Amino acid sequence: MSTSAPSAKDLVHRFNLRVYFEDTDAGGMAYHARYLHWAERARTESLRAIGLPHNLMIERHRALLVVRRVEVEYLRPARLDDGVVVETAIRRVTGAQILLDQTVRMAEEGPGTPGDRLAALRVGLVSVGQDSLRPVPLPEPWRSVLKGLVLPEAAGAAPAR
């Protein structure tokens, strides 16, 4: 049995989706706010993929993760019916905060060049009490599991700049 550290590829969660008509603006390109929707879905699915969904944190600890800060750099537009993938990489976990990089790319199939970066997001999350909405320490096992999935800055998804 191998005890080697996970590869950078294993530390990046991937969420596939398609650009629907409802996602586009009058010019047929994905509306800029949709990237935030897609990033939220990808974050939710990344927690579900490790067996620690949001609702479990709320039920067990009356705590939830809220977005504190988002930086987005739009690089190229996604268009109607494009397949895209949102990659989520954890960069830092401290006390009550999580720093993520999320990259929206063209998926392998479709008219665009596979892997082309469409947008880069840097997202800061904070754990807050459900009633107080004040920061609370990130509960276990979320803290230790997420710390174990931190991708070093030199590897993986590029941050928004």
C-alpha cells in the first residue's frame, strides 16, 4: 500500500457543466455573473465529493461557510452550448478561513480549444455561526480534511490576478 502524498491533479476538484441559453447575455456569451454561480456550485460539489457537505456542517455545528471576498479575472467568453469545467483548488486553511483558487476552462469536448482558461477566481471563505453570523473556528473534521487537500501555490490552478 502506497503512502505517497496525493498528486496536484488529485487535489483539484473538477465540476463539469454546459452553458445554457439562460446563462447567456444578448450577445450569446455567458453573462459575467454566471461564473460566480458556477463557482458556487463547484465549491458545493467539492465538499460533497469529500463527504463533508454544507448541510452537515449546519446540522452538526450550526456553522456555515460564506464568501468573504472574490476576485475574478475574465479571460475569454464561454458561449451557448459550450462545455466548461470549474476546477477548485484549496490554497490555505486557517482558523475560520479558507482560500481557494477556481479556474473556469473549456471542457475537452466542444467548439473551443480544450483546457483554454475562461476565468480565474480567487475566493475567500469564512466559517460563521448560523445564528450570530460572526466568525467561528472551522469545525472538525472540515478543518483537518481541507488542510490535507491544500495545493501548494506553485502547483495547479492559477490564481486570479
